[in-house]
Amino acid sequence: MPGPHRMIPPGTPEQPARPGTFRRIVTIFKPYKGKVAFVALLILITSGIGLINPLLIRVVFDDVIGGSGPRDDRMQLLFLVTGAMVLTPIIGGLLGLWQTYTNNVVGQSVMQDLRNSLYSHLQNMPLKFFTSTRTGEIQSRLSNDVGGVQGVLTDTASSLLANMTTVISTIVTMFILSWELTVLSLAILPVFLVLSRKVGKVRREVSGQTQESLADLTAIMQETLSVSGILLSKSFGRQNYEIDRFRKENRRLSKLEVKRTMIGRGFFALVQIFFSITPAFVYLVAGWIFLNNPGAGITFGTIVTFTTLQSRLFFPLGQLLNVNVEVQSGLALFDRIFEYLDMEHEIIDRDGAIELTPAETSGRVRFNDVWFRYERQSGDGTGDKRLWTISGVDFTAEPGELVALVGPSGAGKTTLTYLIPRLYDVDRGAVQIDGIDVRDIRLESVGEILGVVTQETYLFNTTVRDNLRYGNPDATDAELEEAARAAHIYDRIMELPDGFDTTVGERGYRMSGGEKQRLAIARVILKDPRVLILDEATSALDTHSERLVQEALRPLMQGRTTIAIAHRLSTILAADKILYLDRGRILERGSHADLLTAGGAYAELYHRQFSDGRVETRCEDGLVLASGEVVQESLG
Ligand code: ATP
């Protein structure tokens, strides 16, 4: 089953690292430059310390064992040298530990910064981004990709410097000891350099694919292991299908991981073999020189020191050659992170946008010849043929008025309500609050003025209290109770095992649909917004539940401007204005009575949905309206 369309293709590994990736990585480290410099210093010191012992070996061989001075002096020298040989690794080890600690602190701080900036960047992304990107993909970038760069930050970057200093200092020392043997030992190095570039490229490609596969796997898990996902797969008996899908992706991931590891290790093994073999050549040549030309100046000490140095060279040099391979994998991850960080927010505060507090807002909402369309997806044949989703919509909701939006499915009612909180920006015209274009009001202010109750109530998996406080973090317990009572949910909350401290379950699944809605209403009551946007649930609540929700809504709507996508007759009847929307246009507007008399599209919809408007008198559970009608079905 193909995943939904992705807004941005994941980091395509074939592309070269974007220009500036490396520079940007350096910028990330800027706040920690002091610590980085300290790590560098420690690396230099430990590398220097590492050189001491091999050189001391030479002293032991040439000046102590093979020396010509007095025995006592040589004994003293031996104690001194071996004492130093014991001391230096201890100091080196301790400094190394200090370096690893500081290095990790820096690495983790950088990761923390990356995660923070990625998360805040994502919080401010427009709704469009979330409707077109899989949640799992987003989560994967935030956790897997940022997690993946840790190795590059803490290991690769520091090992680069450590290895470089070790390699350079060792080669220089080797050169001083015997340039001939040095050339012999390192002649094949350029071949490895070329090889490492090639291997690095492949590794980067595989890394990109691995992260992609990881994102796919995360997306599958996120989609199918959520309450909604599991409900769907269970009710359709598709568990085996989902298991299969998961297994397939999982297998792909494992294969890629093995491939990625093997590419790195394989190369490392090659270097290792080479460096394990070269001492044999050194002994061969040195032995040959020694036997055929004893006066050439190659001493026992030189040979032993040389091969010791050479073996010291193997690991860092191997790693250094491998660094390119590692860095390439790291760049693939950074590219994926930067790709998200570079995405524009689009819907942002304009320059000079004003603050508007709910207290100084009367709540007049005006749609001034508003035109809007969703972005078309070109090229893949799925583009919407309809030119405009909203066409020339013009109306005013006066302070305190209730405006009901009705119309067939897909007419654009929800879209219209999205334009007020700037979930999308209009293409033409303007949405105004108190005569000010919403784009000229700070987004945060708009958020404070508006309260939204949607069809699908979203609750966090935390306590009832915390969910309610989301509407107003400063609300007192008394205010919470008052809001819960007003929303007709207080008694139900008190029946829960821990009252207000009961956890509502994932997405509130432990609550019934009606209870969730009433909780959402209480949440908005606590927020006390000037303008209320209400998307009435179409899902058939039983009449008792419906009545409770209805009763909860009544105090909520009082004293504020309400724009309601109305599915219930009671809302429609209570509305000051009804706007009948079809294909993004307002076809009819007026009161219920006016529109019925006009006998147009609204009247037709009304008659179709409400059994010819016949007045029914129902049992006590039915919601008795002022007109004496009973709401049973929903409109819209
Ligand atoms: P309903 O009563 O069924 O909820 P509605 O009147 O609220 O319908 P909208 O949800 O506003 O209708 O949708 C209006 C049109 O815009 C529909 O044709 C829908 O397919 C399309 N649409 C909605 N959301 C998007 C989106 N994110 N991207 C592209 N098109 C969209």
C-alpha cells in the first residue's frame, strides 16, 4: 500500500551534499567553541604523550642495553625511562577520559539544540505541511536522524583531529628515524585515499536509503499502532497484512544496515590487513640493509621503534581513511535535518503585526470577498480540477452573533473556518477581526481571540485536569469545576476512578464521543475566547448525549461570536444568519424562516434531511426545541 504523498522527498542520497552543509555544521558548534578548543587541546596533548613511549623504547635499546656509558648511569636511565613508560599511559588515559567526557557533553548539547530547533521549526510549520507529510516521517527525522548524527559529532569529529595529530606526528618521527623505511611503509597510502573516497560515496548512498527505510518503518508503526490504526486493522481483519507490510520494510532495513556496516568494516579490514603486513616488509628491508651494509646507521633501537610507531599508525590511519566514509553518512543525515529546517513557515507574523488582546476585541468577523484554493499537486495526475475551493465569500458575523454554515459535503465549510485562525492564508480578499486583516494581527493574538471545537475531539493522554488546563494554564480548581459543570461533564468526571486526575487514555479513547466533546467544550469555556468556531459532530450521538452536548454548547456560545458548521437543527434555528454554501460559494443567506420561504437549495436540503420538516414529538430523551421539533438527524 503506497504511503500518502510526501510533501518533500526524503534526502535523496544520490545528490551531493548541499553546498554549505559542512559550514552549517560548523556554525552549530559555535556556542561551544570554548569547549571544542579545550577538547582539541586535550587531543593534542594525548597524541603527544602517545609518542613518548615508542621513543623511550629506542632509549632502552640503544642507550641502556646497547649503550656504552657506566653501568650505574645506565641503570639509573633504565629506571627513569621505565618509570616514565608507566606514568605516561596513566596521564594519557586520564586526559583521554576527560576529553571523551567534554566531547560527549558538546555532542549531546549540539544534538539537544538540533532537536529543539527542529521541533520548534515544525511547531510553526503550516497545516499544509502536516496534511501532506506522514507523521512517522516527521518523527523519524526528529529522533532517528538527529540521533544518527551523534556518532558523527562525538566520535568522527574528534577522532579526526586526534587521528590527524597522531598520524602527522608519528610520520614525522618515522621520517626522522629513517625516511627510506617511511616511504616503504606508506607507498601504498594514495591508493587507499582514492579507495576511501569511492567507498564513502557508496556508504552515503546506503545511509540515505537506510534513514529513508527507518522513516518508512516508523511511519508504519505510528500509523498502525495508534488507537485509530489498530481499530481499523482489527475491524477489517487486516492484522496479517499489516504484519507482512511491517516485516517487508523491516527486512529491507536490516539488509541496508548490514550493507552499511559491511561497507565501512570491509574497507577498514583492508587497511588493517595492509598495515599488519607492512612490518614484514620493514623487517625484510631493514634486515637486508643491516646484513649487507651494517654501517648504514640503522640500529636495533631504530627498527623496533620504527615498527612500534608503524603499528601505532595503523589504527588512526585506518580510521582517518574511514572518516571520509563516516562523514559521508553523517552528511546524509545532516542533509535530511537541514532540509526540514530550511522549509519555509509561510504563515508567519507580518512586519508590524499588532497584538490584540481578547479584552479589547469585540469579535466582529468579516470575510471580505475571500478566495482560496488548496495547492494543486501538479504532474502526478491527482491535482484537483476545481479551480477555487472558496470563491468570493463575503459576510460579516457581528459580535455575539451565531452564523451557521450549511451545505453539502465538500462545499468548503471546514475550509472557510480554517481561514480565520490562519491555518491557511486566503489567496484573495481578507478575513478580518474587528476590521483588521488577520494577517496584520500577531498569530499568537489570533490564537488567543479564537476558540475552536472540532468534530474530532483531540485530547492528550494525560489527566482530565491537564486536558482542561490546556485552555487556560492559570485556571484554578474552582474554575475547572465551574467549566466542567457548564459543559455538563462534571458529574461524569466525578464518576471516574480518580475524578479530575483520571487519565483519559490515548487520544481520549477511554471517554465516549459525547464525553470527549463536552470535555473539549469545557476546555474552550476555560479559554473564554471572543470568537468561537464550532464544527458540529456529524457522528450520530445518541439523543441523550446529543442533548448534553447541546446544553454544554449553549453557555459557550453566549456572549461571543460563533461561526458554526451546523449539522443540528437546533443550531440552525438559533442562528442569526444561515449561509448556504455550495462548491465554495454562498448560494443563499438569511434566517431559517426566510430561506424556507425562498424555497431554494437550503429548503430542499432541509426537507430532505428533516423528513419534510414534520414536527415530531418524542420521548424525554429527544431534544425539544423552541419550535417543538425534535432533532434526530443531522443536516449537512
Ligand atoms: P464536509 O461537510 O464533508 O466536512 P466541507 O464543506 O467542510 O465538507 P471542506 O472540508 O472545506 O468541505 O472541503 C472543501 C473541498 O476542499 C473538498 O472538495 C475537499 O476535497 C478539498 N480539500 C479539503 N482539504 C484539502 C486539502 N488539505 N488539500 C486539498 N484539498 C482539500
